[in-house]
Amino acid sequence: MRDGERAGQDAEARDVTGRDTTGSGTKDSDTKDSDTEAHDIKVTYEEEVVDLPDDLAVKWDSWRVTEGPVVDYYAKGPCPGCGADAQGVGKDRLAPIERQGNPALVPEKAARKSAIEVAVSCRCGYAHGQDGATGCGRRWSVLVDRTN
């Protein structure tokens, strides 16, 4: 195969956004992520805990999955730093973890708050200027209603 033919094939392996479509999972650092139109890859990496602004909080979805005595609460929405899709999960258990503690002291239906706090961190897949990073460095939490 000649070099010109190889270059043509490489160009065909990218979609219109410049994203690699060969399945290698690499992303060009100078293009938008087509999965999230609002993803701003030019946001610089900053390792910090941030608040989720109200205008972004309304864009978050949440759901729960129950498996035996464990309920997983999921939250998904835009990162307050770079805008990429982000997701977190919080686990809720009535019984003590790994049978530590006295299960007789845990009431059948424990009094609980109506919401659970789900920790989320950006894992958009871009380094945002920080070698080895897989996100913009922001972390935050989302309150998920236990009755959803």
C-alpha cells in the first residue's frame, strides 16, 4: 500500500467532527466530543470540588436499581466544569456492610432522609491540558430523591 492510500484511509476513519471512528477510542484534542455538543474541551484542568449550579441541576436525570437489599441511585447530566456527560452512583443499604456490626440494631425500616447524595467526578476522556488526566478535574455531588 502506498503512503497516499494510507493517508486516505486514515481520513475516512474519522467522522465529520474529526473524531476517530475506527473504534480505537482515541479523541483528537482539538475537536468537540460529538456525544455531548456542550462539551468544552478548551476548559483547563482544575482539581476542585464545585457546586452544581441550578441551571445545570435541572438537566440531571436520576433513577434507581434495586438488587436484593441494595439500592443503587444513579445520576447523569452535564459536568459543571466542561459540560461533558457525567454519571455517578450511590449505594444505599439497610444492613451493615459486609455483616459488620450488629444487624439486630438495624431496624427493618430505618428512618432515612428523602434524598441520597451521589458523588460525581468528570471522566470525559479528555486531559484538558493535564498529562494523564481523563477529565477536567471537577468533582461535585447531586442529591437524588429516594422515592423516584
